[in-house]
Amino acid sequence: MSLFLFTFFLAYSAVHLYAFLKAKAALHFGAGTGIALALFMAIMLAAPFIIRFSEKLGFEIFARVMAYIGYLWLGVLFLFFSCSIALDIYRFLAFAGGLLFQKDLSAIVLSARNAFLVPLIFSLAASTCGYFEARDIRTEHVTIETAKIPAGTGKLRIVQISDVHLGLIVREARLRRILEKVKLARPDILVSTGDLVDGQVSRMNGLSDLLEGTTAKYGKFAVTGNHEFYAGFDQSKAFTEKAGFRLLRDEAVHVSGIITIAGVDDPTAKLFGLSKKISEKGLLAPLPHDRFTVLLKHRPWIDKDAAGLFDLQLSGHVHDGQIFPFTIVTWLYYPVVSGLADVADGSRLYVSRGSGTWGPPIRFLAPPEVTVIDLVHAG
């Protein structure tokens, strides 16, 4: 975790320096403006720490205001950086082409001022669109035919929420919108595939009541994500269970003689010494394989040893990048970042884009979702 934080803040500092130099080259501001901008950037760089410590100390209103400012800035800066880097590459190629072909291409190259203003306008416009896109929760429908669902059952409906990140930013209004989608789907089974919480759970009692009032015919099941451990496992577990979910920690349950649901802890459990140290193969191999088996697993990795021992893995974690073009980075790390995919030996994987937001309250070209999965008898 410390290595991740060090790497993140080293990269975040470099992006701030890059943006500062871009602004200075374009606007030619004086020392006073430069000092004020540098001070603002320093505060924004420290914002994640300020937010977390303020929240823990009970300064919730200050922490919430700081979260909106700090994380909105993170989103705007990322979009600015992405667009600006693309323009820098274009400007370099135009410059190199001019030297190579001995032609003056200055007419098609943006000036330093415009190379700053275009990314700035783009980042502000995209962030505004992304702010509203994050509230446009969509319902994704998936139908899977399988002989393992008894003919007399008809249709078994699983509704998946993931990566809600209840905390300082995702609060009651957003949760109500998510649960409206869930209730309209009328689930037989409701599952949460991790990162349900992302903050001081002790100050979110009303949110657990909203979740508790959302029912499913055969029950509600959840697994841990990495943020359950960051927020404090004991309080995250208590919140999840108060919300009416059965938390599956490297264990499996048979639901009404129709389906088996297994759930595994996020690997972050090992960092906190809370891992139960059972392999996925060890968990899944003894289960009856004539019954449809759903594996709840926060991260969309497929354990090669467990492939073929489950029928459908439900995951989240990657948010489909949340803010494009970060999606490209997630593609480099995870083979599947959203949607349904066949994996191996008859197993399938569905990756949710997530129902909430982490960090910036923005989703750009990666809208949030509630997933409705209908399992129907083949034929």
C-alpha cells in the first residue's frame, strides 16, 4: 500500500508540475500569480490526506467540501493532462516532420497559448459532462441460458451492484437512484461485488437502512473489495450486514436448492492479516457441479486453477476506467474491463462498470450501471 501511495503521489506531483509549466508558458504570469497557483496546487496535492484525516477527526462537513474540491480537481487535471499530452505528441510529430521534409509546418501547429487553452476548455467541458454522466445510472441486461437451471424454475434473476463507494461524496441521493433501479428489476438475488463503502461507516447509518429496505426473494450476498479494508474492516463488515447482506468470505452457500453462490475476499485482506488462506480451487472443487455456481470476486482476475469450477464470475473494481482515457490503462492490466466474456472451460466473467464513483464524482464515457442477469433454463 505504501509503495502504491508513493508512486501515486510521485506521478500526481509530476502532473501538477507539468500543468504549472504549461500555464506559465501560455500566460506568462508574474511571481505573485505563480506563488498563488503553486500554493493551490500544493493544497490539492495534499487533499486526499487532508480529507481522510479530517473525516477521521469528525470534521465531516469540512471533509466533504474538501472532497468535492480536491477530487473534482483531480478529474479536471487528469483530463487536461491527457488532452495536453496528445497535443504535445502532435506538435512534436509536426516539428519532426518539418525538419525531415524541410517544410515550414508552423501553420498547422498550435501556439503555446492555444496548446494550453484547448486542453483547459476540453477538461472543463468533459468534467461537466462527466459530473452528470455519473448520475445517469443505467440498467444493463444479460441473459444466460444454461441446463443447470431447473426447467420448473423458469427464470432466476440476479441483480448486481458494485463499487458504490458510499462515503463523503456518494450519499443518500445517489444511493436512492441506485436502489430504484434495483427495485424496478425485482431481483430474486441481490449481490454486491465489493467496495460498497469508502469512508467512516459510523456516520452512514441512514444509508444502511436504505439498503436494508431493499429486499430480494432468495437473499442478498456480498463480498469485500479493497476499500472495505481501507475504511476499516470491522465497521465495513458491520455496515454490510446491517444493510441485510450476507458477507461471503471464502465460503459458499446453496440457495433454495437452485443455485450455489461462492464469494472470496479481496486480496487486500492479506495486507491486513485477515485472509482465510483458502484457494479458489479449494473452495469451488467440492461444490456440486450439476448446479449453477456463481462466484463473487471483486477484481476481474480469473484464477486459472479455478476455471471450469464455476459458471459465472461477477466482478467490478475497474469502473471501466471511470474517466476516459484511463480506460486504456485498465485494458493493459485487466483482460476484461466491462461486460460479459467467455473465459475458459465453460466459465464466464461479467465485469460491472460500477454503480458509484471513486475519487472524482465524474464518469466520462464510462456510465455507472446496475446489472440485471437472467439465468434461464436452456431450451
